[in-house]
Amino acid sequence: MKKTIIFSTAVALGLSLASCDDFLTEDVRGSENLDTYFKTEEEVNSYIGGCYFEITKYGWWQVVNSWLMSDMTTDDMWDGNTTQDDGYQDITHFMPNAPSNGIIQNFWGARYQGINTCNVAIARIPGAAMDEELKEQRIAEARFLRAFFYFDLARNFGGVPLITEPISNAEGIGRASLDDVYNFCETEFDAVAKILPQRSEYAATDMGRATRGAALGLLGKVYLYHGKTAEAKTALSTVITEGEYDLLPNFGDVWSVEHNNSIESLFEVQHMYGGDQYALGGALTVITGCRNGVGDGWSWGQPSSDLENAFIAAGDTERLRWTIIKTGCKEIAGETQFDKFIENNATVFSQGLNDPKFLGYKEAFGWTDDVYEEGYVIDPSQHKSARIIRKYFVPLDQRPEIYNIDKIPLNHRILRYADVLLMYAEACNAEGADGDARKALNKVRSRVGLADVTSSGTALRDAIRAERRLELAFEQCRLYDIRRWDADNGKKVMANIMGPNGSFVTYNLGPNADIYEHYNQGETSDKGTRFVESRDLLWPIPTYEIQHSNGAIEQNPGW
């Protein structure tokens, strides 16, 4: 795994954001002398493009890998791939050697490189010769991104070094408190919301830039994580009443290449196919795809039967089919060439018949002949749960010529309107405004044909929490929700799910465990048994960063 060093001097790649295509295809320029740069509007626009680039760095191992791992650390997802070495289990199975994990090291380093890139922009852009209003907007975009990067760090590690000026060496800089980091994010998002344009004020070629709505939506999210429910209610209410966003009519369109930057999206990573020259697309479609399917999938990050059961218990068939693809299925939602996916059944089944672990799939799983002949097989000998994620799946007719990581033109949704509505419902419920909470909650439910919730108080709170799991599965919300939510027994919700007696653990180790998860122990089913509430509500600070700071950065408790 590659290593990224914290706070190394970052010079943005100079990608213009004048239009989506130009932004993603313009030739990468060399590094510039900062004393002679930032003189013109063109240079400023180029550098701000580099700040957006820092969201994911258009790779999979710097940031996207950690986003995927966050969902693996919950009851929604397994690591999944049981044919290769697993770099995730240090974190996802709560191992004591987690501080040395390369994935969190890369994430920490990437986020601070992004922060330093934004700090340079904020410090240098004021001297540029350009329209003053546009100058203020570009600075606000950099402040928005910097606050997002800090929020991403804080919700994973707690308090982190808070640096707001360009530096080349972080030695001796210690951690700020979590309150201080959240307060900083709140101040920044609130300030830039007064400067950034509304979504409707941007030209189509500027879609993807930070907006007033994105700033207010993330402000509401930070407030909610910070326990400031009244302030969250106000911020999120503003997003709703200003009317810039709405739910798409069909849930299946939410994660669709054809609906990138839709009316439901407040903020998303811009991806496009860059041919054989540029790596400007997304990676999760391939990383989470079926190993034996059409295309080359890696099968990291597989849906759990626990999540599938939650959809079934709620009667939520619509979101289930657009969220999980399960072995043996006779169709894939939105896929018009399903026949391509069953062409290799004979090969898969012959492998299964010769696999001593399973002694033939038909006997092991009780499959009928139609599964062999007509069903899509996600090979149970290679996939922990024999399920893959539908949200990241791209139908065959929308796949690029080169189907590989960093090539997929599916934007990654960071914040969408359904999340805003459910956060608003949560904040309203916490503030005693249950009528407003039900209205927002039921708007989300009605899209997928579910009955209105009529409850109040704690029962309404639980309904909102359940809805968040189903609506936002695999959108990097679940871990942070169960970490922050208080349960009725005085613990955090995560402590009732994980741990030796947690609901997820007892289900997977009990007599009613899912047959695919039970039989494939390439990833053991005891995930969660090592969870310790006093330790595992945060990730550990990477060991390298503690050493690099000469001890100024202290480790999180229990590590």
C-alpha cells in the first residue's frame, strides 16, 4: 500500500473547472512557483480545480478505499472478497493492530494534503487581478472544501490538528479538541453559505461546484453530529424552504449515470470516462463488482444479509432491488441485457461442484434447476455473502469502452436531498416538533410506496433511524449514525450491534445465520466480537503520524 506523508507541500494539478469536460480533460500542468502564480483569473480557476481534485484524487486507494471501509465496519457490509489477502480487517473486525493500517494512513495523509492545498488557495487568491465577486466565490469554494476535509477527519478520528495556513512541516503540532474542529467546520460552512451561489445560479457547465445548498446541508450535518439539534433544524429547514432541491420521482434513478448532478444532489464527486489517457472516473463500480460477473470486479464490500433482512422486514421491496443484487436472482434492476450475466453459469457451477467446501451448490444451498439455468450466480465460494451492491452497479449499455477502476462515469453522491430530509426529521424529533419530523420522513417513504409513519417520540425516533439505514445504505452514513446515536440502555447504538453480545454478532454466529455467510468462512463470521465501546467509536490515529509529530499528536483511547 502506498504511503502519503501528512502535510507535504501540495501544488494543485491545474485542472480548469470552466466546464465539466474541460475540467476533467485539460492537460495536467507542471508545478508553479507560488510567488509568481495566482496573478490571473485563469490561474485561480486552475488552482481551485486542483482543490476539487483533492476530494478523491481520482484514485481508489487514497480516499475512496476508506469510504468503502467505513461501511464495512457496520452491520450493512462484509469485507467480502474471500480469494485475496484482506487489508481491511484491522479496522472492520476491530483488531488491536489497527493503528498501523495502511488504509487509514493513506486517508489521513490525503485529507491533509487537500487541506494544505485549500490553505494555499485561501492565502494566495486575494492578490489575484480578477473580478472581486468571483474572487470571493473562489475563496469560498476553497473554504467549503477545507471544512469538508476537516469534517471527514473529525468524524473518523475525533479531534485532529487544526491548521488554517499553508505549512510544509507539521512537526510539533498537536490535536485540537473535537469541539474545536466541529466549531471550525460550522463557522466555515455558515460563512460560505452566505457567499456561494445557489445551484440554480450556476451554468450547466459549472455543475459540481460547491453551492449555498451544499454548505447549508453539510452545516446541518455537522450540527447534528455535534449534538446541536436546534441549530441543525434551522440550517436544514433553510435548505428545504429555499426549494432548490427535491427527490427524484424514482429511487432507481438516484445512483444512475443518467442522473448525475440531479435535482436531488447537493454535492457529488464529478466522474467521467477519460479514455486510455486520463484516470478521471470512479472506481467503486469495479471494486465492489462481482468477481465472476461480466467485467472485472474485485468484490470488496458486499452487502450483509442483516441489511437485506431489514429491507424485507420493512416491506421495502423497491429500495431492496436497487440496493442489493443477490445470487440466484432472475433480473438485475435496470439491466436490459441480463442474458449476458448468466452466460458463464456453466463454468461457475462446474467450479462449485468441484469445490470441497460446498460439495456442489445445489446440495449445499438447496438450489433448484432454474437457478442453474436462469439465475445470476454470484459465486458463493468467492463472495462472503454472495451479494453485491446495486447502487454502484452500472448497466452494460452505460459502461465505458475501457471498463476498469478510475474509468467509470458514475458520480459519487456525497450529500443528497433525502439525507437532508431525514436529518431534518431527526432534528425536529429531538426538538419536539414531531409533526414536522413525520412530514419529512414520510416524503422519503412515499417515494418507494411505503405507508406514512404516524408515531411520535421515541417510536418516531426509531422509525427515522430505520429509514436512514434503508434509504442511505452504502452512502457512508451508517457508521457515523450508529456511532453517534444513543440507545435506550445508555450505550451507543453501535455497542448494541457489535460486541460479543451484539445483535449483528449473535445473528451471524447463531442457528439462523444466512446460509451463504455461514458456509463461506474465507472471512470469518465473528466480525464484531472484538468491538470495545470505549475504543472503537473512533478509528486510531495512524502510528506514522504520531511518530512524525514527535509525540505532539496523542493516540485515541484504547489504542
